[in-house]
Amino acid sequence: MALEHHYDDIEQIRMHWVTAGAGDPVVLLHGWPQTWYEWRHLIPVLAERHLVIAPDLRGWGETERPADGYDVATAAADVRHLLDHLGIASAHVIGHDWGTPIGYYLAATARDRVVSFTALEASIPGAGGEDLLNFSRAWNPLWFFPFLATPELPQQLIGGGGQETFFTWMLTQMCRATPGSLTDEDIAVYVKAYSDDDAVRSSCAYYVNTWASADQVRAAAQVPLNVPVLAIAGERSLGQNMIDFVRRLAPDAEGVILPGCGHLVPEERPAELAQLVTDFLAGIDSHG
């Protein structure tokens, strides 16, 4: 399957995105500490029936790193502007990690643009996920949330050459539920994407803006989503918490917990994810 890489100015930001296939559009929104590359297993499957669009989100990968705008409303607007640029009226949206609240906000505030929403493994601010920044626990396995959300501290501690050690360790820990799901070469792709100090700043900025994003999500959630929604979680990561987060935003959402899976669903369980997503989208298409 041939992938096409694109670079262009989208409103006020220069973006990079990847496309493949043809048909009804599907937009894939990645998370931290990753890039569009996390979708490499899913893209060929979806591209058999769909036009797949996988951008690097604001501040990540090869997309520009502006000084601000690292809240879900601004990042969702970037995606909407990209759809406008491509002449796409509406699309299925799939998000993982930070891509999930960004995709949700797009679906909730541009309801004519999103046909369906699939949410993967995310602590969604404004739906309960902001509680993971709670310092009151003696030790929290998600300790890195408050660390990354502390302004300027991550740059000082892991910038200046410490990125390789930090991100290699983080990614290795994240995929330990499924050994071998990330190769050394895969980890090297992500480490390279975060290899300079400004990439550390821009990626951490989403965490710094967690509370602003939570307010945005709560405001959008005043009206529940009325498009088909699928939530998928890893048993060894957020599990039922993830399903609960999504159902606070879309009460009728389908929920699936993958046994033995950790946080990196697209890379730990690519075949199962592909089957779940293609079945979900096919069901929507058959009723459309």
C-alpha cells in the first residue's frame, strides 16, 4: 500500500499528513509520545475501502510547533481546517490518547463533519480524565501526567540530549503488556520525532493545558454526541475507566475492553483493532 506524504500551510500552521486509499474518508488522530506512524498497521486495512488521512497533530512529528494553541479546541480546529483544505465535507474520526479528546471535540462542535467517532485508550479531560493529575495518591502509575503538565520542568530535565533515554524508557514501559509490539526501529522513529528540545516543549504543552481542555470538553458535552461511537480500551491500561469516560460524552457508545492489552492499542493489537474498526464502519455504511 503506497503512502503519500503531504506538507502545506493549513490556516496558521504548516502541517504534515499521510494519505492512502480511496472512498469515504477516515481521519486518524495519534497520541503522545507518537506521530501518524502509530497507525502504520491500520492504514493498509482501512485504505482498502476508505481514503485514510493521518496527520501529525500540532506540535508533533513534522507538523509546525507554534508557541501556543495546545488545547483540544485549537487542535480540533486544525483538523477541521485540514478537511476544508482537502475538500472533505465529512469523515469518520478515530483518535488515540490525545487524539481522542481532540477528535471528540471536533465531533461535538462540528457535528455535520463527523460521521462516526472511535475512541481508543485516552484519559479524556473534562470527562474524568483530568483526575489523573491528582497528586494526592502516594504513587500513581500515570505519574508522568503531572510531570509533563508542570510548565518548563520536562524541558529542563529531559531536554539537552536526554530525550532518547526518556522516550525509549516510556515507550518500552507502555508496550510491556505486549512484548515485541514495538521494535527498536519503531521506538527510534518516535525518539527522532522528539529529539530536539522544542519538540519536548510542544508535546508537553498539551498536558500543561489539560485544565483548559477539560473546560472545553465539559462545555461541548452539554449536548451528548448523536453519531455512532465506539470506545476501545486495554484491560491492562485504562480498562473500564476509558469506557466510562466516553459514555459521559456519548451515553450510547459501544465499549470493548481488549484482554491483556495495554495503552498502545494500534500497535499492541493491530489485527483485533482493524477487525473491530472495519466491522464498526461497515455497519454504519450499510445503514447509510
